[in-house]
Amino acid sequence: MPPDVIRDILEGVLRLMGIFDTSWVSMKSFLAKRGVREDIATFEARNITPEIRQSVEELLNKNKASFDPKNAKRASAAAAPLAAWVKANVQYSHVTERIEPLEKEQAGLLENLRKTESRKNKLEDQLNSVGAKVNELKEKFQCYTTEAAKLEAEVTKAQDTITAAQQLISQLDGEHTRWNAQMSEIKNELDTLPMRAMLAAAFITYLSAAPEDRRRHCLETWMAQSGLQKFDLRSFLCSESEQLIWKSQGLPSDDLSMENALVILQSVACPFLIDPSSRATEWLRTHLKEHRLEVINQQDNNFMTSLELAVRFGKTLIIQEMDGVEPVLYPLLRRDLIAQEINFTTTRAGLRGQLLALTIQQEKPELETEKTRLLQQEEDKKIQLALLEESLLETLATAQGNILENRELIDSLNQTKASSALIQESLLESHRLQASLDQERDAYLPLAESASKMYFVITDLSKINNMYRFSLASFLRLFQRALQAKKEAENTEARIAALEASLKNMVYEYVCRSLFKADQLMFAMHFVKGMYPELFQESEWDVFTGSVVGEMFKKEEFPSWIDQERHGALAIFKATFPALYQSLCLSDSDLWLSFSQSSQCEQEIPSSFAKKISPFQQLLLVQAVRPDRLQSAMAAFATQALGMKELSPPPLNLRRLYTETLEWEPVLIIISPGADPSQELAELAAETIGRDNYHEISMGQGQADVALATLRECSRNGDWLCLKNLHLVTTWLPLLEKELNVLHPKAGFRLWLTAEVHPRFPPILLQSSLKITYEAPPGLKKNLLRTYESWTPEQISKGGILARAQSLFCLAWFHAVCQERRNYIPQGWTKFYEFSLSDLRAGFEIIDRLFEGGKPFQWEFVHGLLESAIYGGRIDNPSDLRILRSYLEQFFSANLLSSSLSAGQRRSRGGTRYFPPQISLPNSCSILDYRSVIENLPEDDRPAFFGLPANIERSSQRIISSQVISQLRVLSRSVATETQPGFYSDPPEGGFTNRRSGVTGLVIHHSGAVQRHPLGPEYPPIPCCTEQVIRGTQLLTPEVQKLATALLNQECPLTWQNKWEGPEEPMQYLRAVVTRALAIESWVERAGRHALLSDTLDLAELFHPDTFLNALRQETARSMGCSMDSLVFVSSWRSPIVQAKLQVKVGGLQLEGCGFDGVHLCENQHDSPSVSAVPPCYMAWVPQNSAADSTASEESIWLPLYTSSERVKVVTHICLPCGANPNQWIQTGAALFLKQQ
């Protein structure tokens, strides 16, 4: 088939020729016909009929483009004349049709021509005129035809232009809207740029060392002050792609770390990083590896050389383990001396993010991979979109000529728009997928939150004991170990619950093995409080820890079954929780009878109430009414809350610990006095690596260099090294730290360290070590076994002297009793005395020498040395020394070793057994016989072993629970010195009184009562000045700052204690001050009526009761006209003292260790209260001869009267009738106290 143009032209030719068969066959036949040229050339247009002409015209109109000369010529050079021929014949046909009348007329004229010649000429002239007119018309027609074609082309072009314009406008409309929004945003950013730049600069300058919450608070404050609605530091200073790169380089993804990275990279100052976890340092090493980076420790020997080369050649230098700024660094840091402190210390939110990332990495690694991929893809799409926009703008800006005729621009715009639409759709899909992934990730957020709580709970423990420090790295290892537990749960929630329980148990056991047993209950309670705050309602914890002080003036009436001594605590309970108190119906004594008398009252709370109140409210009730069972109640509460069977973790031996050790992590064994793991460690080393590869050094003077040299050698050889007694060389430990930092140990190397508790033990070494505590097993039986394990059979049987072997047993028993009695402080001993193995060795040597040569044994000599030089040399309290003396009389006497008495029934002079019934001194010198006797002892100590009362457990529980609560109160303190900026530069809303339970509110409320009394200004200064400083009416002085800092820390200011040594807690201190000040007003009023000495006095109402008794002595001497030295103190329980010139009747005294009814002392039974009230006592000063007459009639004992049950300060000693055996009451730890206010 021919092209359409040629076909259309040939069809026109055929139709003009009268051939209506216009098929291609017909066309070929026509063209092949002989003489076709002549036919066309000689074609007579007059033969064209109107139908033919109409048909051809329709063809021309229908296929106008085909008859266009250009198109026709482009199709075929021969076709162009044919097209013109067709068009001309059609036009000529029209002409012939128009001139047909003229032709007819011409025919008539021709006929007339013959008639007349003259007319012929005329007609010829007319004919010529018509021909000229026809030519003119033809020219006009041709001109009009050309003009029409030109107009048609222009119309087509205009239509194309309009179409392009519409497309351009349509495409640019969306961009215009977006660009307008961007322009508005850019304009807004430009308007706020100075303010945002200022905030960023302020953040980098002032907040780089601040914790996360402080940063948020300051930024919010600054934004509000500057009028900024929104400010994101990360998006302002960097892009998302940069953050992704940092994350891939090892930087934690939490906000704190990202912000710190910005500070490091944007600050002009030299950054100083506080980086406990070392993750920031590792990121820097990766991020700066292309910058000729060099990393060095400040302790390295080539430190100076590396520093010099780095300066000379322009290297980037990271100095690790800075413990001080070397003077050589000052010129480099100066610029001058500008350094940027950047705090990478872990925060709760930051740690939560890190733990969540670790959890996802372990549990669902595909989520983290997919999220990273989506973020990277989103960033790439944004970059592509920006590039497309940039290309489009560049094309528009550089377009030349008529933009509507630029096809390249139109096509580029179409492509850009299509790509932009795809990218926008892809971004929306990416956001949707990210939201879905975040939802899946957030399912594990409770686990990360719980783990974050655990870490910050255990970091608080350093407030209790400097040795209780734990690193983030060790916690993260525990967390990862928990994540690696076998997956048994079917769904995510069950898996998270299982992981939380597993991590809780692992963390609890890990921490507990690093704590002394005495602190494990404290940790359990603190752990419960930190992990499960929902178990505690408002104010409950404050009441429990003693942070709430009750009303001291209101007298309350309480049920008679509640001891009067507990009324104060119960008043606080009632005032703080009135609804709870009302619901308990404590007035129903029958209902609470079992609770009040039970030895396990925490299990005897009436069931009707136990179901209504929370477990902690039950604990508060026990604390208020039965504190003698508070320790057991706390243990039961913590056990239930933590879901554990018992609070004490299973015992950890060194062999099991070894499986957790690493060659680069020292193992620190925190030992208690008298405990020594050396033997167990040596046995473990012998089994593991051989005794020849185990080295042990006892640190002391001159051992530092030896220790470092041995450390390096053991590190190279993979041996074990034990450095003992590091608490003796705390100043040397930083050198050990530096050596450990540069050490590259062999795989088998282990470093074991032993130390006692020391407040200056370096925190970094503590955190970087795997810690356990090593205590001597408690109990008399284990103590005796340890002693006899340290003695050889030859030492016992030396000389075959039975009395010697028995005396050594008495020494071992005495030593064990002295040590184990420390478990009952302050009733056993008033304080902890370090009776140690060296005392036992000295006692052994004394007995060994005294039995040499067959000389008579001198018991007095033993008594004197043990009392004055060995055991007694450690005791500084007369009452404790008296207890020691009673033990010496009991266990070192000839009567005890008399062969005429049955060993099990031997009694002291007063009737007390020398030993418990289970003990029968062997008539043998064999060590096996003595060990057999020890093995028959019960595992748990009996109070009678120490001469203590049967109810000592009640007193012990009160003491231990009081210590635990005191520790919990310390843990709840907010350290003011760590608060930024401080009370004086950024007071909280509501003023100073809102800080920590309203300390100042208490002060201001009672200040008038104190200051009204003449003694008020002296006891103690009231901190109104702190409020004046806060209000700006007084300048801040160092004294005020110290005062406020102590109050914020809930510590009693030193200036107060210098006035009067009262309670250490400020609210309790102020309560005591106000109570005494008000009581003194009553004393003054009674003194004015001369009725003071006739009334029953309560010495607890005085600041210094001993001073009062001394004043009584002075007044007595003055009234009797004698010297004070000639007067002695006497007391009477039955009647006034006849010989006394002046005397006072003192009431409110309390007795611990035994009972007293005013006539004689009596033993406490198992269910006796730990503290009992005694009758009023008459006290006076009388001449010495009169005193001798008054006390000669009966056997008595002088007991100390302490200001409080802590047995710290003695007021005086009071005489009580005791019968024939005073040692019995001495060993019970009997003592009197003033009534607690």
C-alpha cells in the first residue's frame, strides 16, 4: 500500500477522471495505462460534473494535510504537481461553472459574428477583458488560498501552545503550592534563625554536662521565654542521614547520645567526655578514623611523644582515662583554657532506648534491620526529591525563548512530577511501615523500662556503702544473658513477662552477692520500691522511712492493748492515714489479741482486714504497733513482692564464680573483718591452673612495685594473681587502675583482689571489677569450727595436759562469744569491735606459755592480759568492758576445770551455767573429741549461749529494722550537691517548702515556740534565712548554703549538732527541739512556783539531762556547805532518800534486757516486750558515808542510763537490786533509757 498522502492524491486524480474505483489495484491500473500523462495533461476540466467536483472537494476537506504542498512533496516529488493539479481542476471547475453563461453568450456572439464583423471585434475586446478579469480572480484566489493555509498553520500552532501552557500550569500548580509552603517555612525559619541559633549555642555551651531531664527543662524554659513554638536541636544541626551514619558507627540511638555527638562535632572547644560505658569513645574512634586519629591513655609511657607528634603533624588525638589535666596540656586547651564538658552519663530515658535496641536486636533483629532500611530509604527518597526540585528549578531558570515552546522543559517537568508523586507515595508508605514497626518495637518497651529501673535502683546503693558500685557494662552483660534465655513463651507478652522475671532474679542475685548479709534486706526493700512503685500509696513510703513527723502537741487516746511506747508512732499512722486507721477497728482488743501477743504477729493480722488492706499497709501497721517483728514483716513483704522464696540468694563459692570471670575483669572479694578467702582461692587455683601458677601478695609497705611487676608477668604468662588487703593501700590503687588499662592479658590470666570496706576505695576500680562479699559464716558453731580447723592436733595435745586442752576450748568459746555477740548490737555490744584472729592467736600464746614448765596456772594473769591488752584493748565503753570481764570470770576460772564437778553441770558462783547443757568438756586432749562436742551444737545460736535474754530477737529485730529504715531514708535523699543549679539559683514552684516533705514548713511553724523561750536562740538556729535568700531579701552566704544543702539532703546541719547532738534527721531533730523547748517552759513555770523538785520529772524533756544532774549536785553541795567531790550519786526505787538534802523523782525510764517491778530484777521471757517501763526513781547526791549505809543492805548492780536506745550517750548509772549474781544481768545487756520523745 502507498503512503496515505499519495493514495489520497491518486484518489483525487481518479475521481476527477471519472473513475470511482479508487482501490489500489485501480490506481495501479490507471497509472500503468499508456498515455496517462497525455490524459492528465489534456484533461478537460469542463467535463467535471458537479457530483465529481463535490466528491473531490469532500476528499480535499477530509484529507487536507495530504494535499498540502509540503506534505505532498515530502511524500513524493511527482505527487506534489498532481495534488496541485487536482486542486486547480476543482477550482477551475468552479470557474468554468461560473463562466458558463459567458460561454453561452460567447456562442451567441460567435453566431452573431457571422452576422456582423463589427460585433465580432467588440466581442473579442469583451472577451479579452473577461480573460484579464479571470486572471485577476485567479491571482486573488491563489493569494487567499495561501493566506488560509498560513492561518491554518498558525491556528494549529496556537492550539499546541495552549495545550502546552495548560500542561505547564497544571504541572506547576502542585509545585507552586508546595514551594509556597516551603517559602513560608523558610521565611519563618529565617525569622527565628537567630533565636534558634542562640538556643543551640546556649545548649552547647551550658547544657552539655547536664542530664537529660535538665536539658529538656532548660530548653522548654528558653523556648517559652524566646517565644519559639518548636525547636529540635537534632534537626537544626544535622540531618537524618548523618544520624543514621553515627548510629551505624556505634553511637547509641538515644536522644542524650545524639545530642552529645552534636555538641562534640559542633563545639569549638576541646571536648571532655564523661563516658562510663566507653561507647561514646568507641564511636569517636570509628567516626574520626579518616582524620589521622590517634588514641592514647594519659598513663602511657609514650604519652608526651604521642602528644608532640599529634601537634606537629596535625593529628586528631583522643586521650583516655584522664584523672587530671597535665600542665603540658594547658597551652593546647587554652584558646585560652576553654574546655567543653560533655556528659555521657547514663540517664533513665537514654538507657531505656539502649536496652530496647538490645532487646529488638536479640528478639526480633529483622525489625531493627527493616527500620534502618526504611529510614535510609526515606532519606534517599528525600534526597532524590530535593535533586529533582533542584533540576526543575534550574531548567526553569535557564530556559530561553518562549517557555511554552520548550518541549525539553515540558518533558522534564512531566518526568519530575511523576517521580515526585512516586517518591511522595513511597514516603507515605515508609511512614506507615515505620509506625507499624515502632508499634512492634514498643511492645518490648516495658521490658526496657523495667530493666532501666533496675539499673538505677542498684546504682543508688553507693550512698550506703562506697563498695557497692556497679558499672553499666556489667549490667548490660546481665541483660544480654537474660535475653539469651530459651524462648518458651508463645506470644510477646508472655515472653516479656518471662524475660522480666529472669532479669529480676539475675540482677537481684548478682547484686546480693556483692552486698553484706546485713544489707540484703535493705536492698530487697529498695528494689521493691524502685521496681513496683504501684504497691505504695501516697505518703506511705515517707511514713515508713520516718520522713513524716506527727503532731507533737495533740494527745491521743489509744486502745489499752497497745504499748504506751508505741503511741507516738501510732499517732503519726492515724494522722497520715485516718481512713485506714478507722477501718482497722483497733479498739476491738479481742479481735487483735492474737496479733498483740503472737511471736509472728505479721501472720496474725485478722483475715477480715488482711484482705482489705495492701501488703505494705500491713507492714506499716506492724511498724507502728509491733516493731519487734518489723524485720520479719519486711522480709515477708519483699519476698512476696519480688515473687521469691527467700531473700538470701544461694551461697556462691569461688569455683562457681570462676565460670563468670574474664581475663580483663578483676575479681574483687570484699571481705568482712576476720574473713579470709585465701585458702579457698588457693585450692581453686591448684585445681584449675596448678599451684605453681598462682601468686599471692599481701599488700603493705614496700609491696607496690613488686605487685605491679608480678601483675605484668602474670598477665603475660596467663597465671593467676591475688592482691590481698587493698584497703591498706588505697592511695596506690589509682596506679593499679592505670596499669590495668594498658594491660593486654593472656586468656588464662585472672586477677583476684581482696579488700575490706574503705570509704576512699576508687569508684572506677569498683565498677570495673566483678564483686562478691566474703563473710565468715555466722553462728557460734561455725566460729568454733573455724578456730579448731586453724589449730593442729599437736597444738591441742601438747604436753598431754588436760587443763591446757580444756583451757584452749574455753578460749575458743570465749572468742566465738565475743565475735558472735556483735550480731546483737547495741544490746550485745554497744558498737562493733574488731575482735580478730590475731586476738585469738595472742590468747593461745598466753595460755600456751602459762602451762609450760608445770607451773601453777595464774588465772588472774589471763584475766588481766585479755581484759587490758588484747580483747579489752579494743573496747572503749565501760559497760562493754564490764561484759567482757564477766565472760573472763565465767570461762577462765579454776572452778570450771575442776575435775570433781560434772562438766555439763558446772555452774559459776551465782548459779549460772558455764556452758550450755549441750556442752560437756571432754576429759581428753584429742582435737577430735572437741570437734565432736562442737558438731553437737545447734546451727542457730541460742540467746543463752551469750547470756542474753530470751526475747533478744525482739530487740534485735527492732535494731535491725531501724538500721534498714535509716538506710532506706538515705537512699531516698536527693543529693543537693548534684542538683543543678541548686536551691538558690533555680527555686522550684511553690518555694523552698515544697522540697523534701516541707522541712522549712516545719521550721517556720514552730519557730515561734522556740524563740519565745530564753533557750530558743541557742537551740538551734532556725533557717528562716533560707527563705529570705530565696525571696531575694538576703544575700547567699556560705553558712546559709551549707545549711540549705544539708536540709535538702535530709541531713542535720553541723551547726545544729554543734549546739545539741540530737537526731540525725532534720525533721526529727526539729521535733525534738520544739518538744524540749515547750517542756522547758513548763519546767520554768514549775520552778517559779517552787514545785519543780516535788513533781515527777522526765529527764527526756531536757537537752542535756546530765547537766541537770550535775546542777543538782552543785545545788546540793551549796545547800550542805560541802565540796562537790564529797558527794556521790544515789538512787532509790521504793521510797524517798532520807539522807538527801535535795532529791528529784524521775519518771518515764525504760529498761531493756530484763524486767523490773521496783523490787527486784527478773528475766525476760520469749514473749516479753523488748523494752519495759520501770517505776519512778528517786535520785540525789549525798555524802559518801551516807551512801555506803544506804547500799550495804542488799546486793545491787549499777546499770547505765542512756539518752536513747542507741546507747551512745550515758546520762548516769543507776543502782538496781539484782540478787546474788550480777554477772547474769551484765551479760543480758541490761540498760536504762530515757523515754523517747
